[in-house]
Amino acid sequence: MPTKNLKMKKLLFLAPKLLKTAGVFGLLTILTVTSVVAANLSDEEKAQKRQDLEKFFSNALIQTKPEAVKKTYQTLQMTGSGSTRYGYDSNVDLDSSEEGDFFYQEKIGGKLEYAPEGASLWGMPILGGVEGRYDYWGYFDRDDMNRQTIYGAPYLQLNINQDLELQAAYEFRARLYDTRDDLSYFSNGAKTSLTHRIIPGLTQKGTFSYERLDYTDRAALLPDGNFSASDRQDNRYEASYGIRDRIGPWTIDLGGSWLWNDSNDQYFDYNDFNEAGIDGSVSYRATERLVLTGFGGWHKREYDSRLISPEFTTVQSDDWYYAGARAFYAINAWSGLDVTFTYYQNDSNDPNHEYDSMITSAGYHIYF
């Protein structure tokens, strides 16, 4: 691993300890129970599955949080948020051993947006901004699965008219394991999106993104299964479309997505796949402070050439489902509590890749 990456990881490793010492977000304990049926996944696949779970869970919760407090200084706007959770994971390895451990998670993020008066491009108003997030997940005994994610995205937004917005962003992401450099990576990419407000309350959005993942200490596989002199590198292309409708106290979200992962692993194109999915949620504002949400989705992943066994010519195919419910209570304009239940299930034509999981949690959030 390059020396500059080692120095960066040492610096980043201090961040969760500072958060924990400060105790700013250590205000509530989360009791999380996870049960997973046998799944003999490689360490890389375990890491990827956990990243997928976090992604879909985060997407499902976006529309249920209260409007973030905005601080405005002339043409400058700032928003921020943080959350904390402590809990128990009963199956850290996603396999039949069901080895459990206590964990804690800390998150903090924010957005800075600048819209100078009179700024325009081709006669259309333009603004710029930057969004960033930091997330640390740590186990008390299983430090081999401790990880942190850093995300940053400067962007430009063009207001074509009062109902149509075009946004383009550069995205940087680092997913770093404290003791597992072979699972860690840095990524760079670009994303563009077009948002259209059809009528008041009804919005549609289309997005396309490209991301290149550069693994820090994991060599790519050659056709014979041996490691090459080059590090693993994945190219990801993703397109999505979603629609949101607000009807009185109801908010309905429905969307579809397509993902193509192209890796330089040559052994049976082991990490090359196409994935398509449908995700949705329904939220109901029961009172001024209480929001109830149900969410779920289905994703189909087809591998290009990965065989389910050396004895068969069948290529692996997975169906992944998730469903859940959440209650969010706003304590005031800048903080809130949530209780969430989520069920996950992966069905595969390879029995070693089948598992299910149930997670129940509660959390504390602040907005500033």
C-alpha cells in the first residue's frame, strides 16, 4: 500500500476516537438484533453486502427526516446533521457461525451552497455547493470489520426554469477498514441528475453516475486464478429514475435503478455483473411531530461468468429483497428519535449465497 495512503488512514482513524471522546452524539444506545441464516461469503462479498444494506437503508430514510435547519448568510446556505447508535450485531460474518459483537456507529454530514446574485450560464441562474459525510462503524471485539466511510461531492446546479433543475457533481469516496487493507478502496466519479417538478407536490428525477473504485491492497485476478501485479479496479455505471408524490400528510416514493459493475478481475469475470431493482416507500405524517414510514425493494443481480460450482456451467444469479417500517418523532426543530425494523433476504441459485437478516434499532439525530 502506498505510503501516502497509510498516512491518510492513520489520520482518518483518529476521527472516530475524537467523536467518541467528545460525546456529542453519544446520547442514545441502540439495541440491534440481527439474525442471518448460513451464507459462506468471501470477506470481499461480506463487505459489499454490508455496503448495499447501508445504501438502501439510507435511501429509505431520506424522506422521513424533518427539514434540516438552514442558516443563510446573504447568498450562502448551510445545513448539517449528526446521529449516533450503539447496538449488537448477532452475525458479524454473515455465515452459519453467527458470531456476534457489540458495535457503535457515528455519523456527521453537511451541505454548503452558494448562489451569487446575478450569476448565470446561457441566461439561466447557476449556483454551486459541496456536500460531505463521515460515517464510522466500530465493533468492540471484531476490529477486523471496523470501517469508516468518507464522502465528498462539489457540484454545480443550473436552474433551467422554475420547475427544471440540472445538477452535475464530482464524487469522492473512501471506504477504509482499520485492519483490512485488502477490503479498502478509494473512488472517484461523476454524477448528473435532472429534477422536474411536474405539478406542486409531484416530482420526478433521473440520475446517471460513473464511479471508479481503486482498491488499496488487493491485486486483480488473472484468468488462471493467480494474482496479477496490478491492484483490483472496478468501473461502475448506474442509472436511476424516481418519482415522488406528496398528497396531504402522505409522501409516496417509487423508483427503479440499473447498475453495471466491470472489474479487472479476469478469473471467470468474478466481479462483473448487471443489477436491476425497484425501491419504494410510503410515509404518513400522523401528527406534527410523528412520521410513520414503510419501505421495501427488490433487486436482481446477474453475474456475467461466475459459476456456482466448478462442476456446473450455471452462472450465479441472486434476488435480494428488503422490507421495513420506521417511526420518527421530532423532539424539536433540531433533533429527533427513530425506531426502525428491517428484514433482508438474499435468494440465490448458489446455496452458499443464501441468507436472511432482521435488524431492529432506535436512533438519535440532530440537525443544525
